[in-house]
Amino acid sequence: MPDASRTDSGDRALIQIMDAALAEAVRLSGTRLACRPGCTECCFGPFPITQLDARRLRGGLAELEAGDPDRARKVRERARMAAARDPANAGDDEPCPALDLASGLCDLYAARPITCRVFGPPMRVSDGPVGVCELCFQGASEEEIAACAIEIPAGLLEAELLSDLEAATGLNGDTTVALALL
């Protein structure tokens, strides 16, 4: 059974890989990228996250609790409210529990899920389609977007870490930010 320190070090390596890929996509995108602090386009609507993402978010919330208990309490309350809503009625206008609507910033930014890390600039997983935020690359051609696309290189590492974590904890399948933070 894998130990927590191996999962922690593997997740840190995964995040470094993802953040380096994101930085390169940002560099290539230049002024075509609309993503900035305070932009919340990608922070609405429930979306699936992995158990590895959930573990990272819980760690981030514990760190926030130690440094800013009031902010952590607000994140937990938003998570409780979001989890209490009927999933069938959760629409695309529901903010992520980690989003501070007053500032437009993520209270758990350093611990954010992989999905959040790759939303915005053109990113591709393996041979899949290039994903890009609708606010970015306004008026750009598909060729211009493709020229800035970065392949996400960490799929195998993430899959291995997730498999190990699921085997160790018995928690399988995707969850949501709200449920992860409860």
C-alpha cells in the first residue's frame, strides 16, 4: 500500500509539471489570454474532480485554517451550502465554494484542482481536442490557437498517483469541490 509521503511528493511533482506547461501556454498566448486575477469565468458550475484533487484541496483548506481561520470557515460554509443543493438543480451559475465572490479570487488557489490549472489557455490532453476559454483568443483563427497549444504531459503520473491513492483510501471515482471540502 502506498504511503502518504510518496503521494505528497508525487503530487508536488505533478503540480510542477502542470504549472510549467501552463506557464509555457501563457507565454505563447501573450495578450490573447484574458485570464487575470479577478476573472472568474472558470469558477462557476459544478465540475468533477479526482480524489487526488480532493486530497490536495483538503490540505489547502487545512493550511488556510492555520493561517486564516475566518476565511477557512467561509470556504467550509460555502462548501456546505453547495453540497446541500440538489445536484439536479445545480446550474452553471453556482460559484465554486473556493471562490471568494467579493474579491474574485480563489481562497485555495495553490491547492486548486488540475481542471482549474489548465482552464484558459489552449491545452490538449494527449491527442484530444484543444480546450480554450471562450474569453481568450477573441477573433483568433483555429491555426493561431493551435500554434499556442501545449500538450499536458502529466497524464501517466496523475493516473498512477490516483490509482495508488484510490487503492490506499478506498475512495474511488470523481467528486466535486464542495464534497471534497466537507
